[in-house]
Amino acid sequence: MARKKYPVFERVPGFTERHILWYKWIMTNQKTKVRDMTTGSPMVHILIFAVPLLIGNVFQQLYNMVDSLIVGNFVGADAIAAVGTCGSVNFLFFSLGNGIATGIGILVSQYFGAGDERSIKATIGNACYVLTAVSLVASVLGIALARPLLRWMDTPENILPDSATYMITTCAGMIFIALYNGIAAVLRALGDSRTPLYFLILSSLVNVGLDLLFVLNLGWGVFGVALATVISQATCALTALVYALKRVEYFKLSGEELRPRRFLIEKSFRLGVPIAFQFSMIAVSCIVLQGVINSFGGTVMAAATIISRIEQIIQQPYSSLSAALTTYAGQNMGARKIDRVKKGFRQSVLLVLAFSMLFIPIAYLFGEPIVGVFVKEAEVIAIGKVALRITSLCYFGLGMIYVPRAILNGCGDTGFAMINGVVEVLCRVIYSYILTSIPLLGFWGIWVTTGATWCTTAVVCLLRYASGVWKKKCLVEDQKQERCS
């Protein structure tokens, strides 16, 4: 029957029905840009997948970098402190949508590894309802609680209005962040890390152009920076949606695939909520730390904001590796290839070590000019230079949070994410209050806290991986009972 459908293969000696199936698989993968990570070299898969993610993440960080550069150089140190104060609070509300999107991506990757195409489509269909509801709730909460949270953080009165304006404006566009993250999570779960990159590049360019227009030409200050961010995020989300609907077969859904399915919605929340909780706990710990930072005044606040922006760039190789590992682990877990998951973990540890050894000398040799790009005040630059050197010593610990966490999440062991989030909160709260109260450390304890938190959290993640609990967490073992057929 297969030969009648492909008569050209009749003339190929030794060509069997199995070869026809391979041909169809290759052509489908080329068309949809998916990548099957259940065969071949783990290192090659991870690197090929991670490189576009790294480029995309760097472009994404341009949102924050450009905001800081333009605000710091053309508005002033108080304005950059206002924007920086909102970072951890915004992350708190963004984390709910981001966590759910991550959970949906893990579910799709495991169904892909198990070869269940219909369940992939049904998961995407149900993701529409989940992400819309979650993003709207988070957006309303973020807008309503902006000023109370900022006051609770002891935000200085002179920067409170700008901080509230920035937070309210960016929270209003939360649905666009959730939409893009959802689409990107599905594409990456299918092995396509390149396409989301193109949308991020477009969004970054739009953001840069609007920043210059709104701040330099129109003089809208912090509000202009926030509005530029929202418009660029909307551009990114809507272009990603149009592409997915037109070009990706898995997004071409029938009415049956759009039908709400309780078990898929429950799985999305079961996976996503612990991750969202982890993100939220990290945000809460950063809010507490920001409150400690604010107690030292505007100069330390500005330096901390700049170091935070630099560290966001430093973290991108680890973050990209983590996203690649999550998809890799999810696909191989769905295919029940535990040994490949372990091999991917070992090879990723070597990559983290290489990245860390590269970044440390850069922080020590070029810290001052790097900080000087963001601000002109000499005192801020002097503090930032030393702070960057302190945290750089713990970059390997930072990377070793991402690797085991990605493996655990990809395999379905997301419940541990809640424990992991609590650990980060306790570390940042306890370390920050103890270390900054030591006279010889003072505000330098802020950055010692950051490094100590990274290392402690990494140890906890590695202990969970070593326990082997994740091997029993596959989400699609019951697919025969719940198969979306």
C-alpha cells in the first residue's frame, strides 16, 4: 500500500516500507523545523539547540539593557533605580504565566518523544485557555498591588512614582508575554529553537527604536521606556502567533482538538504551578533582597541594578543550556531513554564549567568599563566593579542550579521546584540580613548573599538529581488511558 502512494521508490533497489517511513519523518521535520533528540549525540543536540536560544536570550536582555542605558545616561541615576526596583516585583507576576508555559512545553516534549501527535495538538489547544486565564489574573493583580508592594519594599519616595508607573504599564501587557512564551515553549518542545529567535530579534529592534523615540525625542522618561517594552512584546507575540498558525502543522487545530480536556488542563497546572511557584519564590526572595538594598540609599541601589543587568547577560548561556536540556530530557523521558538523560546531564556539567572559567577573568579585568557603560557617577562605578568580582567567583554554582533543575523539570519532577524555590527564599532572606549586618561587610554583604545563595541552591538541586526520584516521573506513561484520539 505504501509503495502505491510512493511509486518513485519502486525503482530504488532494496527500498522498503521502513525507508518510506524514514523519508516521511525527515520531510515532516524539515517542514516544521522540529528536532528529535531521542537519537544521536546528546552534546550535538544540546549545543545546536542552545545556540539560537543563547542568541535569542541575549536579544531579549536588550530590553533591560537598553532601558538601563537610555534611562541611566539621559534621565539619571534615580530613574535607573526606579526601573531596577521593579525588576523583582514584575518577575513575581510574570512568573505565573512563564511557569505555566514551561509546564505546557514539558508536556508537549514528552508527548513528542512518545510519538503521540494527537495529544500534542490537544495540549496546544487547551493551552490557549490556560494561558489566557492565568495572564489576565496576574495582570490585574500586578496593577492593583503595584504601589503597596513598592512601599512594602521601602522604595524611596523620590522614585516611587516612576517605579509604580513602570510596573503598572508593563503589567498591563502581560498577556502578550504569556502568549509569546506559550508559543515559544511549544516550538522549543518540538525541537525548534531557531524560530523563536527571529521574533525576539524583531522585538528587540522595535524596543530600541521606540526607546529612542519615546525617551530622547518625546521626553516621556520612565513611562516611555515601559510603553516601548509593552509594544515590542506585543509585536513579538502577534508575529509568533501568525507564524505558528500558518506554518506549523501542530498549531492547525480542529474543533475536536480545541475541546477543553480536564486531564490536559490538570497536567498543565500540575507541571506549571510548581515551576511558577519556584519563579515566584525567587522573585519574593529578590524583593526581600531589594528591600535590603534600598536601605543603603540611591548609590547602592543604582550599582545593584547595573550588576543585576550584567548578571542577566552572564546567566544567558546557563539559561539557554537549561532550556535545551529541558526539551532534551522531556523527549527522552517520553521515549523512556533514561541513560540518554544521564549522559546529557554529564556533558552539560562540562559546558557549565567552560562557561564559568570564561566569565571570571572578564569580570576581573573589564568590570570597571562594563559598569561605566551604564552610568557616569564614579561612586556607582567603583561599587559595581567590586560587586561584579565578588559574584563572579560563584558563577559555577549558578550554572549548577540550571543543569539539574532542567533535567528534573524535563522529566516531570516539577514538584521539587517548589522546594527549590523555598530554599532560595530562605537563603536570600537569612544570608542578606546576617551578612549585611556584619560591620566589615556592610552593603558588600548584598553580593556575598547572591553568591552564597547560588551555591547553596545548586547543592540542593544536585542532591535531588542524585536521588534518582525523577526517573519515575514520566507524564505520558498513562497515555493509553488518556490518549487524545
